[in-house]
Amino acid sequence: MQRFIENYINEHFDVIVIGGGITGASVAYEAATRGLKVALLEKKDFSWATSAATSKMIHGGLRYLVNGEILLVRESLRERRVLENIAPNFVYPAPTMMVHYKTPLKNNKWVVKIGMLMYDALSYDKNFTWDASKRIPLHRTISKQEVLQSEPHVRAKELTGASVFYDCNSIFPERLTLAFIKSAVAYGAKVANYSQVQGFIMDGHNHITGVKVKDLLNNTVYTVSSTITINCGGPWADIVLGLAKSNGSSVATLRRSEGIHIITKKRLLSGKYTIGSITPNGRHFFLIPWRNQTLIGTTDKPYTGNPDEYRVTKTSVLELIDDVNSSFGEGKLNYADVQHTYGGLRPLVEKETGETYTSSRKYEIYDNKDDGLDGLITVEGGKYTTSRNLAENCLKIVATKMGRSLGKSITDKHYLAGCGIKDLKAFFYAVQQDNKDFSESTLKYLSRNYGTEYADILNLAREDKTLAETLNADGEILAEVTYAVRHEMARTLSDIIMRRSGIGTLGNPGEDVLLKVAAIAAKELNWTVEKVEQETKATVDLLKIPEA
């Protein structure tokens, strides 16, 4: 991939997509597959905000049944299956154990049983998967004794049993988002990170005909023209819309909720199940086995500040720890056990709900012509799982505005870039057998997270033996750094270790590893000594556990 903005010369696009999270990536891919000329612009890096702040689950949203959102659950379960098919190395079925206690009523195992039966019914097509190994069984209810035998750290007091059901894990959401972007590029889309939209171009009738965009890496401003512009700014969607309201018209503020996660090495799980628990005040949270650690989340509370200023705070971390201690284990998880934390903001479309936990995760797609801004579409809300279908619905509006047929969607019928694997078990076995010059852990990691592109990384390491150096227990190697810069548009140290590789996603990997990665990046990007110091310091600061 190349940053098209660096060589942009007055090209007109059918569609400009603003925002490089999963929503923008999906819309760009959908539009490109319909034969449209597409440009995607992201002000920072792809998948750096909300799309990176997930619980690493692709799920139907069992708790949304409580709110009566049956259509949303059905859509989510259908899209869960689609993602299993088109991104087989990223999205895997995994068992969840939802533990039940005497109170509250909504966690009663017989009440939940009704929800589980509905969940099974709504996922009636769950086993129509391209790979037979991804078939999902029906839920089952187990006794208190079975729970404690499998997961001895579950709190025994007032425990009545558990429901075991399957959803899917998303092992690397940032790379899954990148797969959508790569797929869009394969169909001709042009993309650029670190390209901030600073305003809209309008004709004399408030018809938007393009955007003003600043290349933040080269400090150059361009005017990029388009027939349709789609605002996929996520938590920034209202701010982007405000750029078109320079005449002083009011812009409604988007409601945002904060969700954070913590990662700990503390042994809390067997590793066989994701554990779903519920706090005394009725909020769910999950403990998820991930890369031999325990991932805990998420929170859900209103955020009213500037989204550009959002940071995870110590207060939020302590609140999550309190939730865990109030309802799971021996209540001894503490701040010192936290090795990494991350968070993000969710955009919400529901205005009437007083608090964010019960707010809908549905999405809305607006034709801003009704606001006097023809040529602009704004997408608000949504959840990671349903983003592909959101994009399909968005293209229906694009087709109407263009006044022509754009055909039917094909994005549910084709593998994403690097994901063309018909039989995962056979693929993983072949990778191990064909590459005996690398460790089993390296091959396992690369084949899962890079899919069919894994061989390109191995070839880099074979050409330059220094790039074969292993960096962590997962088997990641320095060749990933070179690959990220040359082929995946990584431009900062944090791009490389947080969103192209997993080197930093368990927390600070240590000065030695950071300096090795920075040295490779410096060689590829022509960084000065001062730039290396700047990038290293910024990354260390990013990975600090919040102190306030």
C-alpha cells in the first residue's frame, strides 16, 4: 500500500471516505467492489481509536435481547458467520461461560435459559460456514460443581451454575480492519493515513464537492474532489460534520461512552473459556484468555469531553478492578496486577436513554441533504461486528444519490486480503511443515495474524538473517517491522508495535525491544537520531499505566 496523498494530482473520486476505523474501512471496501473510484482519508493511523478498543470478540450481543433488539442481534449473528467465512484466520468460535448467581433476577439461570434458546434460534445459520471446523454447537447449562471444576477461580458463594455458549474471538481487530483496507486497495481504492480533513469544498448551493485535507507527515494541504463524501468519523462524526457548518449553524453533539480494558498476567482463568460475569448493579463484564494473559473488560460510562483529549485514567481502571473484585474470584485483583490498559470511545445514536450501558448499539446512516448539505452522508453508531453490513446499507444510499444501479454486494462472498484459506487446520499444518527453519511459535503467530501473507515476512527474514530475531514469547520477529513499513503504511513506532504487530499490545515490551524495532524503522523511514528518540519516548508514554 502507498499513501496516495503524497502523489495526488487533481484526481476526482466517486466517493471519499473520512475515517479509517472498521466503519470507514468497510465502506471503502464495499464501494470499491461496486466499481467506484474511492479515496479513504484517516487523520491518524488506521484502526487507532475505537476499532482498537474492543474486547476482541465478534458476537451477537446476547444482552441486547434484554432490550428487545432482536433485529440487531440477528444482524450481528449473521455477520458473525460472514466474518468467520471471509476472515477465517482472524475470527474463531470460542466458548463463553456465563456464570449465574441467585441475584439479580436477570442473571437467574432459568431467565437466561430463555435468552439462550432465542440466541440459538436467531443463529440458525451459524453452521453454514465455508470451513467445517468453525461449526458452533448449541448452548448448554452446567451445574455449580461443573463450573468450579473447570474454572476454580469463579466465586462460589451463591453460584447456581452457568450457561456455556459460543461466540467468536477476534484475535487482532487492528489487523482485521487493515485486511478490509487492503481489500479495498486490491479493488482500486486509494488510501492515506495521517491525512486530516480540515474542511469541505462546496459549490454555491451548499453542495459538497470534496474536502480540504492536510498531509500531516509532509505539512501540505490538498483539495480532493468527489461526487459523494461519507463521514465515518466514529466518535468524531459530529466534529467532522461541524466542519461543514462554518456558517454558524448548530451541530448536535454526538453521545459518547467510554469503554476500557485491562490486561493482567495474574492467573484467573483456565484458558478454556471466556468468563462472563455480572456486577451487583447489573452490568456485564468478561474475562478473556488472550495470548496467555487475562483480558478484562469492558466498562461503559458517559464521556463528555473532547474526543481528541480522551485518555484512560487511573480512576477508570480502579472502577473496573472494583467491578471484578465485587463479583469474581477472591476479590484480590489490584492496581499493581495491571500490565497494560487501553480504552476508547463509542459513538451512540440513541438520545433518550439516560445512561450509556442500556443505549443501543445500532447504527444510523444520514443523507445530510436534509441539513442543506447535499453530497454528504454521515454514519453514526454501530458495532464492530455489523460494520460490513452497515457498509452495504450505506451503498444503497450512495446508489440513490448517484441515480444509478451499483449492483449487489459481493463482500460477504469473497475472502478478505490475505485470508484466502479454505481449511485452517490444513493451512497451519502446511506452514509448519514447509518452514522448518523457523520456530513453531513464530510460524503459528505469523500464519494466524498475517494469513497467506506470512510467507512474505519469512522471505524478508531469510534475505536478512538479522530480521529473523525473535522478540517475544509469541515468536514475533523483526521482519514484521520491515514488512509493516514497506507494505502496510506504518509510519510511526506505535503504528508498528500496536497495530501492525502485537509487540506492544500486551504492554511495554522493554527498552531493548523498542530500540531494536526503532532501529529497523529508522532505516526504512530515514529517521534521524532525534526522530528515533522522539518516537521511542512517545511510545513509552503511550504504554504507561495511568497514574492519574
